[in-house]
Amino acid sequence: MRLGLAFSMFFKILGNGSFARELSAWLGKPALPAPPPAPAGPRRTDAVELLAALQREGRLIDFLQENLEGYGDAQIGAAVRDIHRDCRKTLDRMFGISALRAEAEGSTIDLPDDADPGAWKLTGNVGAAARRGKLCHPGWKITRHELPAWTGQPGSAWVVAPAEVEIN
């Protein structure tokens, strides 16, 4: 197989000058650069960066990890108001979250003919001819994706909140 291919290429080069020039240029090109080495150990992902931002700016993890059994509803409600505000601002700054549909929940809407299944969740009496229904939830979309670049050490790649120590 290789011997036949070698003879075939030999005669093609001899008989076709433009092919010979292209092949010569191709052979003269440097080899492709080696891929960069994979980072050692864990690396910081966008998911970890988002979780860290929600903790840093809204203390979301502190709230979710807290045992709420000993607190009254009024105490929990007061805490949730600040967490809700701060986490919402963080998500809006990083992602620009907006409603996928402008219509009010409960309004009747017509589905587009080319409805993307990733943008529409159909429930109820769904069939091939279903083109009209009640909007139960407007959906959410992002208008940007601006997570900050992480510049920490490899050992803290998965740390979403550093331990705090007050020195005496």
C-alpha cells in the first residue's frame, strides 16, 4: 500500500509542476506547535468562580449551610432579604439575567413554528398541532457572561470562601 502510494506521488510530482510546488511549500512548513501542558492539579472552573462570587457578595453558602431549626420565621425572613438582594445584584452584574418572554404569567401566547425545545417546556395536552397555550413561567436568559478571571494558586482552585482568622 505505502509503496504504491510512494510511486504514485513520485510520478504526480514529476508530471504536475503546480502540485510539486504546493507539496514543496507544505513540506517546508514547520511542524504544528506542541499543545500547552495541562495544568497540574485542580483548576478553577466557571462554576466555582460563580459560587465564590455568590458567597463573597451575598453569603449564599453561609445561609444554605446554616441549620435554621433554632430560628423563627421573622429572623429567617430578615436574613433572606439581604442575601436575596446581594445575590441578585451579583447574578445581574455577571450575567444580565432577563425574562425570556415579556408576556405576563397566565397570558395566552402562540408558539412560533420553529419553537426551540431548549427555550420552550411544553406541558399539558401536548401534540404535534399544539401551537397555543397559557404561559406558566416566562423563562430566563442571560444577556452576557462576565465571570472574573481567577488568579489564585492551584491549591485553592476549589476554595469558594477562605477561612477567616482574626489575629490577636
